Amino acid sequence: MRRTVQLLARAWSRLPLPVGRAVMVIGYHRVDERTDNMTVRPATFNAQMAWLDEDRASLPVLSIDVVAMHAAAWPHRACVVTIDDAWADVHTHALPILAARHIPATLYVPSGLLGTGEHMTPTQVRECLAAGVSIGAHTRTHADLRRSNDAALESELRGCREDLEDLVGVPVTSLAYPFGHLDSRVRTAAHAAGYATALTTRRGWARPGGDPLRVPRNIIEDFEMPAFRAAVHGGLNILQAAEAMRGNP
Ligand SMILES: [Zn+2]
């Protein structure tokens, strides 16, 4: 499947790019020596970040805050790097690469899971911030928010933001919906809880005038460089229709 995806991405990316301003938000989960579709190997991650770093003149790498800016302030093109779940392997393998290349990534942290299982400790999250990585919220317990009652929704959204702000001492204004799942009630609650941006896992370009609380994003796998370059130029958007039919929001 992965090879098919890579070939599709390369083919689709040869089609014309969007007219006008557009930002590609890419997402990672784990960076480790494993082979599954949630993990990118450290050498692959290094190669991908090196390419983004070296191509900055034509494709700036910006913070997620760009998608909340007024349309007139958007760049023509940009890439945004995000990492979900705060796995400890990201602290071990990805953080040194991001710091060395000054890539302005955002780490989306499930505040109630820190220090459990293979997640980072609270100290490791603070070290990410100190190394230049922004901290975003990923709820307290990584809940499917569509199934949370109103009290739980408040705890998962506002509670996570407050947990993280207490931990790192700076405002937390961006959210990634766990599993990418949301509906209009969840989106309204995210707005009420104080988030300026919120990320889905629905593929596509972020465009001026789009909803900053339903930002499209392309999850990156352990791709070879041609497929990664294609993905950053919209090549994975071809999968959007098929995933929408399977119920991926
Ligand atoms: Zn997650």
C-alpha cells in the first residue's frame, strides 16, 4: 500500500498547484526505528527536514499560526510541520534535528498521558519548548471528542490548554483533534476553549478564508524523498476523496 500511495502522490503532484496562496500542513506521530504507518525512521525524518530547510527560499517553513492570519498576510506557499501525541521517541530522535535546523514545528500534547507508557515526561515537553518547538494541545486523554459529553469536552479542551500553559508557561493556542475526529459541536467547543487554530487529518491545502478550526493536514509516512517532495506539493490530496468515503473527517 505504501508504495502505491507514493506513486499516486508523485503522479498527482504533477498536476497544477492551487492558484493563489496555499499552505501545506504536514503531520508526524513517531520518529523511531520501527516500520508502521505511524512511524518515520530517524534517517528519513532527517532527510525530510534537511530538504525543507534547504528549500526554504522557495517554500518557507512557518509556524501553524500562519493559518489564523488575515488572508492578505498569507505567504504564496508555505509548509507547516506538526507532530502529534508527544511520544518519547520524538524527544530522542526528532528534537535534535528540528533544533539544529530551526524548523518551527508544533508538538501536540495529550496532557493527561505525559509520563505514562511511551509518552514524554513533563520535563521532556519543557525541553521541546526550550529547543524551539511550540506546544499545542491534543486533549487530556486523547479522547474521541464526538463521543464526549459536555463536561468531558470542557475538560479535554480547556483543561488540556490550562494543564499545558501551567507546564510550559506560555499561551497554548493550537489544538489537534485526536484521531482528527470532530463535528460542529466539537468545533464550537474548541473555539470557546480559546483555540485559534485546530487541525484535522483531512488532506488538502489550507487556504485563506478557510476555517482555522478545521485545518487540513497530510500525515507523512516513511516515504522516500520523491514521494515526500510530492506530498509537500499536494500529492497526497488525491487520497482525500477515498478517505472521506471511509469516514475519515
Ligand atoms: Zn493523536
